[in-house]
Amino acid sequence: MKLAPSQVRRAATASLAAIAVIGVTGCSAVNYQATTHQYSGSDGVRAEIDDVKFRHIAFVGAEAGSPARAIGTVNNGGTEDVEIAISADGESHSFTVPAGDAVSLEHDEEFIIENFRGAPGDVHEITVSVDGEGKEVGASVLDGVLPEYRALLPDGYDEAVVEHLEHGPDTWGSGAAHHDPDDDGH
């Protein structure tokens, strides 16, 4: 049986379309998919022990050696109350999270370490525990550079922390495009 030219064209077109679909969709099968990567989208860290989820755990302090406040949320997805402990630099804070409930560290359970050794910008090792089962995690150390953390600083906020970040007359832009040849200061 001899195929008519239009049947050959239809078969060739269908074959090319199938190859194109396979080629285009095959890329997503082997490439990294960012939507499948779970991460902490906040400044803090996340951890899980059994049914308990620690979310956005961080410490807010002005400098190493000064007081720092723990922030974040502890969610108990279990059916029984759990005893939580958060430890850092030899100090520990314990509290109970009822079954199916959550506790906010910055609102419900204030935990301030008086001599926190982590400096702003560090990832500081702490231990989170659920009913005695502990896990070491690296918690972010934040300061008052971002306005949303200023009220959380245990010793208050000092404007001098960000004064150097203000733009002056010669900090706008950079390079020759911003050079003023008539200015004797350059």
C-alpha cells in the first residue's frame, strides 16, 4: 500500500511534534526544580523532632557578649503536650507546648541569654530538645540593622549601629560615571 503525500506529511508532522514535546518536557525531568527544595524562607533556621517543628529560630543581639533574645515559633503537631528546651552558651530555657498548639518565642516565652557569644551575622550552634531528645542546629544571629528586629533587642536599639550605612554626597554610585571633574575633592 502506497501512502498519499498528505498522509506522509501528517505522519512526519505528528512525529516531529512528539519529539518536540519529549525534548521540551525532558529538561524538567533532569534539572533542579527550585519548588521542591524546602528551606527556611525567613532569617531563622528550621528543625524538626518527631511531631514538633521549630520554625524561624534565631537570636537577636547587638554584639557578641551582649544579651540576645530567641525568636521563632515552636509548633506541636502531636496529640500530647511536650516539654521544649532551647540551649545556647550554657543557658537553657524550658517550656511546655500543648498538643496541637504553637508557641511564639518573642511573644509567649521570652528567652534572653545574658552573655550570648554569637555575633550578628554568625550562625551560632544551639540545641533544641523535645522531651529530652535534642538536636543541634545553627541559628542565625541578627541585630537591629533591619527595622523589624530593633524592638526585639534586649538592651534596646542604638542608631549608631546603622549611621555608617547612610549615603553621603560621595557614596552615591561609584566609578567614573559619577565622577565630578570640577570637584577638587575627587
